[in-house]
Amino acid sequence: MAAFDIGDSPSAPVTDAEGAADCGVGRPDPKLEVSELPRFAQLPRAQIVKIKRLPRFTSFSLIVPLPVKEALDVLRERLEAAGLSVLTEDYEVFEAEIYLLSAENPGNIKIIASLCADRSLIRFLLPR
């Protein structure tokens, strides 16, 4: 895993997983594989926090090394390439939401800023 410096800490640099927790977005689960996610959600350098399968929905959370606006732009492109229709989106500096158009169960994607400028948490709620 890559290491990065977290400022004036006297300790050694931390791994991405430790750094994610320091950014207030939780810890990635090393047992979860990105290949378990829909292809459009398999973002480069994404780390999975959790996956939950419900009867009508699948919910999962990712940590990505992108600020909110960049994560929104990347996701929009990937959703369009996957043939999914965006009903509406809402962008604010510290968070963004994308609502997906679906006949039965619309999906929702929420991107939340972390305490670190270069990391965001993305929460997906997608119909099964």
C-alpha cells in the first residue's frame, strides 16, 4: 500500500487505510474486493468500506482519493458509459448527490467530503 504524510505527525507515514480513518471516512475492509461492485463503481484506487445486500437494494460505501467535484464528474461519465440515466444531480461544495432514473426503484449516490481535501466517501444505494 502507498504511504502518505499526514502533516506534522512525529510518527512514520501511515498507509492509505490508516489515512482514510484519519480523514473521518472510516476504515476500508480489506476482505472486500472491488470486483464485487458494479463495473461503473470500480473507480481507480477506490477502497471499499462496506457492502450490504438488501432484498430490493444493494448499499455500499467507497473511499476515493478525489475531492467531491472530481468524484462527481468521474461518476457521471461512468454512469453514462454504463447506459444508466441520471434523473437529477445536486452539487454543493462539501457533498453531491446523483439520483438515477429507474422504472421501479430509483438509485441514489451520495458523495461526501472528508476531513482531507483529497478524499471523499461515496455511498451507493442501487436497485438489485
